[in-house]
Amino acid sequence: MLLLNIQWVSFAVRRFNFAKLDLAKPLCFSTMPAEKKPFSRLSTDVVPVNYNLWLKPCLKNFVFDGKQDIQVKVNKVTNSIVLNCAEIEVASVTFSNSSGKTLDSSSISYIEEEEKVVIAFPEELPTGNGTMNMEFKGELNDKMKGFYRSKYVAGNGEKRYAAVTQFESTDARRCFPCWDEPALKATFDATLVVPKDLVTLSNMNVIQEDTFSDDASLKVVKYAQTPIMSTYLLAFVVGEFDFLEDHCSNGVKIRVYTPVGKSNQGQFALEVAKKALPFYTDYFGIPYPLAKMDLIAIADFTAGAMENWGLVTYRETALLIDDKSSSAHTRQWVALVVSHELAHQWFGNLVTMEWWTHLWLNEGFASFMEYLATDHCHPKFDIWTQFITHDLVRALDLDALDNSHPIEVPVGHPDEVDEIFDIISYSKGASVIRMLHNWIGDESFRQGMHSYLTKHAYKNTFTEDLWDALGEASGKPVQRVMTTWTKQMGYPVLDVKCKSRTDNSVTLSITQSKFRANAASTTTDDSAARWSIPVSFSTTASPLAAVKSILMEEETVDVTIDNIPKDSWVKVNPGTNGFYRVRYSADLLESLLPAVRDQTLPPRDRLGLESDLFALASSGLCPTTDFLQTLAAYANETNYTVWNDVNAKISKLFTLLWNNDEAYNNFKKFALKLFKNTANNLGWNPKEGEGHLDGMLRSLVIDRMGQCGCENTVAESNKRLAAHLNKSCMLNADLRSPVYGIVLSHGGRKDFETLLSLHKDTDLHEERNRIERSLGATKDPDLMKEALEFAMSDRVRANDRVFVIGALATAHRQGRDTAWEFCKANWTQLHDLYQGQFLISRLVKSTTENFGTREMANEIETFFNNNPAAAAERTVQQSIEQIKQKSDWWDREGEAISDWLKQNFA
């Protein structure tokens, strides 16, 4: 499953089995925000073999009837069977053993807080095979989980509904009683009874279709048996859809299902899938095992996408591309999401983690592999450079907090599972895999992947199983090294100093220590933290290829690099492949800056250099003014991804300065000067020969210039929006988000109403999202309130409301304050809407983390103590920690930053 725009949107989760993994004494654990809820995994006295499942959903009354024959294996004599069950009413249960004897259940009781049903029988069930027959009823809920209803608008303007499933991680139990744990795999034979005029889909191909005997308007659709798989991968969709169809080079039939009348918008995703599916088959050396692959856009969908085997579900914005109105940004996003979910067909579906503690085996690897496939499909995206900003840097930022967690974290209750669908599982997981891939090499990596997937096909695994396979393939101590990255949270900073230098060699002294977002919070326990770190070095003569590599396992090492002139620079971590920060001595840092200015230092290294320096400054390990002065070397930068990361740092500094008007206004002047050359060089109109990344850079730079008050940029934005409105010149899709936001931030009610009118007139969900998030740019108090009211109206889909609120909260100080007050006042409604979903964490994060005083940290802590958000407990603690860190940062350096800005830009 890919969380919505985890890489792209300003804000891509559950009893433990320690049989093979001892996390009882991790090297460094975070403190759980709250006491864990009681939880126990299901007994394996009785386990499923096959579910023969029959469902009859009603899209008028939003209920469904169900029945199932479950073939089971009784491993131990028992007189009761416990299954997972939530919001399902079980009407009857019988059990037949292999000798033909049938027993009716003696009682059916529910343990609601544990989401379980206990089926008792009048006598003991003997060991061996048996069949349990059940009849039950449920609701097509409006919670975007389980078996739910998804609202959409037909071509005639009529509101209609589709029936959709979202089972990961623990919501198959809301559709049918089952053993809803990833290790309790079975096969599934599904039958759906639905209206004849509706499309009905499941994981497998249709093998039989008949008229329903009780109602000629309904059809009975039976699907082929699935492979052995976990319950969370089962899927059903019933509704109105069009589709495009093609076959990949391996002969697998691929369809992209779209809203009616929009099949052309599925073409881009279809082309990606046609290339990515054979790419994975070749890379892993294992064929895709199903006969078909369906990709479908769902109107109401909480995540970005879900990897159901053979039937992948997506948000519309993660699958559909309009040739005229979709931005380069969105095309890239769709390519990554499609590639991510197809990677799961092997990592997650064919081989599945044994328990949610090992979630990262699914998500970390899919997040890594999506970049490999996207780079294969679209090499001009330069997607691996973008990986650094979208995944590596975000993971480093979060993992520096005391309230982070290890990649492998023990989880039990479903609320705990929801919490770890986060940047650590996805982005840190992908980042340490990228580091590992770089260390052992692609050939060994591919051999290890093939061995792992082949050995464990249709089974469940622990992290150690993967390390064993990669270690055997590479001959390197993968288990020993990678354990230091997955079982302890955090990461090191390498202090690098020049110990000695000759005419043709240099000796560096390198010391590792735990990096913290706030250096003042360092404890004596940090001295015990050690990582096994693959460290490489590049030089002036070899900027792209490492001249030396070591495995650093000690606290301090000396490294001598030969054949390097005295005037040559040395760069640690070339390509920014390692998951750590680097702190250079002043002389080593100074030697790198000319290579930044003339861009002989490669883009990934220019990015890593400023990113590390900013992290060091914000933590208190170097002055922030050093970072600001260093940014002067980036004034002529041409690479989109480097600018994207610099721009993110600029945004964080603006947030720090929100409460100091003079410093804030001076910093605007600083940013305008920094971005000016690039803005002038790019202009507003695409030039002949420009590539994909130029349009994205133009959008980024124009947005920053406009938000900083550049009069020419504001005037041109108004001019271009006016031409777009009167249809004399359509606004380039890459420029719509910045233009909408710039016009509104410097405008008033008329502009606000213009955007609402555009929102009403478009049927492209991407465009609606752009407009919704642009509303947060308004600084008018009345319009801010109206924007929030609009977010909660029927004009905004429930799965998008969080991001509208978040856009206001992150736009400016007034928006932050207004959004927080709104969140508090409407907490009950918002919590009820998103309870048990990752969206509640997104809401908490966006509305709290941009404050910067301890008073607000205390207020937020008090509020959530009184109004608990179970699936966001860790997010609350992370936000509070970040607020306190900003407060300490300002107390420590606020005056120096303000004085520097005043001296240079007043």
C-alpha cells in the first residue's frame, strides 16, 4: 500500500512473534507514546485452507449478505474457533468434519474490543480436515475501510455509489469473518451477486457468469481460485467503469479501469504497467503468477493505492493522467505509484512478512523497487536524484527525533499497526536498501532477491530470511551490518577532519556518533549507539566513482586516500547513498564550495552537502548563518532536485521566522535574491528542447518568487489566470498550482470565488485537488474560515479534506493558527471520520508541527491527553518534540539569524 503522496504532498499502519527475531533488547528504542492495548494473536489450533466466499452487496441500502464455506485444518482438539470479525453479524455456523458429521454451533459471541468472534460447539472438534459453513450480514460502510461504499457523480450529475474493498492492514474482518493475520494464508474462491449493468472485479479472472435465480436483474459472477495469500490482499469492486486493455511482453492481460467516459486518462498508467511488469519479471527472475493485472481508479480512497493481488486499487490522482491538464509532477507520481504497487506483486503478495513488525519488508522494498522500475521506464525523470529529497532526506529528518522508531518495531493492536505505515517503514526502509544495494552491487542484489523470492514463494518471512539470502549471494556480512540499521532507531553523523596531508595523499579522521534533531537532548546512552557503515569517498579527479570504500564499525577510524593532489577536494558519501549525515571540518567544507559553484560536484552530492549542513544547523551543531552563507554557492544551480531540497529548507526557515515580522520580511529578500537568476533564466514559457524536469523547476521557482512578493511574478500570475479564465490562453498544467496560490495570497474574495468556480466546473480530480490546496494561500480571516467550511462540505471528498486543512496550516502563520483552532473545535467529527486510518496522523501532523513555542507544545500535549487519537499517538509526540526543537533553535540562534538578515537584507 502506498500512502497518499508520501513523497509529493506536504502533509506515500499490529501480538508479536519473536520466534526468529529478538527485539526484547534493541540497541535503541523510542518510548511508546502511550500504554499498549491488550492484544493476542489468533490461536493456530484451527487454521484456514480455503475460503469459498459468496457476497451480495446492495448499493441502495448499503448492506451486504454473505456466506462462506471455509475448509480448515484442526491441529488440536478444541470445542471453539476464534476468528477476527468486526461490524459483522454472524447468523449461523455449522462444522462438518472429514467423516461427514455436522455440528451446529452452540453459541456465537463477540469480543468487540479485540475484533473477534468466538464460535462454540457442543462437543470437541477432532483433529484433521473439516469445513465451517457461515452465514452473515454486514454494512457497506462510509469509512473507506473493509467493504465500503464509494460515492461518485455520474455524467448526468446524479450521485451514485460503488462497492469497494480496502483490507490492509486489518479490515478484511469487516467484510467476512476470517483469520485476518498475514501468516494465516489460504486460497480464495469468490462469488459475487451484483446488478447486471455493473462491472464487478476481483483478484482473479471470471470463470462463470449466470443470472441470479432469485432476481433476473442480478448476475452471479464466479472467479478463479486465488493463489495462497493473506486476507488483506483479497479485493472486490462493483460499479460503473470504462477500461483500456493491452498485453505486456510476457502475455499478461493488463486493464486500467477509469470512471465512465475517461478511459483515455488511463493510457499513461497502462504504458507504465506494460513496461514495469516485465521489468520485475526479468529483474527477479520469477514470472508474474496471475493471468491478469487490473488497475482501477476509485473515487473515495484513503491511501494512494493498494496492491491487492491482480486488482490494484488507486486514488484517481494516482492513476489518471489528462494530456492537457496533468502536470509533469503528477505524471511522475503516477509512474512511481504504479511501479510501487506492481513491485508488491512479488514483495508482499508472493512473499509476505510474517507479522506487521516486518512491514518494511513489504513497503521498504516496494518503495526502493518503484525507483528502479521508474528509472527503467522513464530515464529522463532522473528519478534516483529525486529519491534523495523525496525519501532519504525525509527519513533522516524524522529518524533524528527521540520519538522515531526502529524499522522493525514490535506491534500488536491494529492501532499500533496503523502508526507504523509511516516514513520510517517506507522511506527509511527504502533508503537502507539503497545503501545495501550500493554496497553489495546490483548483481549480488538481484541474485539474492531471486533466491529469497524463490525459496519463500507463497510463504511468510522474517527480516533475517532476506539478510541470509543477500549475504549468501554477496559473500558479505549482510546480517551483521543491516541489523544495526533495522533494530535500532536513528542514524549516525560522521565527523570528518583532515588528520594529515602530503603532496599526493590525505588522511582523514572519521568519528561516528548518534545524530539528534536537537543536539541538546543528547544523553549518555548515545555513546553506546554504533552502526556498521559502508563509507565511500570521491575526489576532484573522480567525482562520479568512489576512489575508496570501507566498512566502518568502530567509533573512530583513520582513512588514507592516495593519489590525490593537495588542492583536491574529498567528498564523503558520494551519490548520497549512505543513510547518515556528514559534518566536515571548516577546511574540508570550504574546499568543496567551488565545486558547488561550478557544478563539478555532481547534483546528488551538492544536494547532500546543503541538506547535511542544514540539519547540523537546526540541531545546534553549527551556526545557521553558516548555512545561509553557504547557500550563496547555489545561486546558479540548475538541477531541479537540488533546488527542490534547498526550497524545502527555505520553507522550514520561514516557519521558524513566522513570529518575527522583521526577520521574516528580510528573509523574503534573501530568498528573492537566491532564486532570482534561476527565475530569470527559466522565464514563464517552456523553451524548445526543454525536458520534464525544467517544467517542474519553473513551477517551483515561480511559486517561491510569488510567495516572497516579487511584484512582476504576482502581476504575471494575475495576467495568466485572467487569460486562462477567458480561454484566450490555457494555463500550463505545471503552472496552475503556483499561479492559483500566488493570485489568492495577494488577492481577495473575488479571487477566492474564482477558484471555487473553477473547482465546480472541472471534472478532473487532479485539478480539484490543486484548487482545494491553493485555497490555503488566502490570508483573509473570513476567507480562511470559508476555506475550512468548504473543506468539510460535500464538494470535497472525505479523503481529501485533511489535505485542504493541512494546506492552510502550512501556508502561513495566520493559517496555522486558524487551522489548529478549527481542528480543536471540530475534533470529534474529524476523529470519527478518520479513526483507524493513516489520515488522522496526517491531520495531526499538518495542524501542529509548525508551531514553535513551548507554550504551544504544552497546549497540544494537553489537548491530545484529553482527546486521544489512538492511531496518531506517535505523531502527536513527534510534533511536540519538533515544536520544542524549534523553540530551542530560536532561543539559541534567533538573535544571530535576525541580526545577519538585518545586516545583509534590511
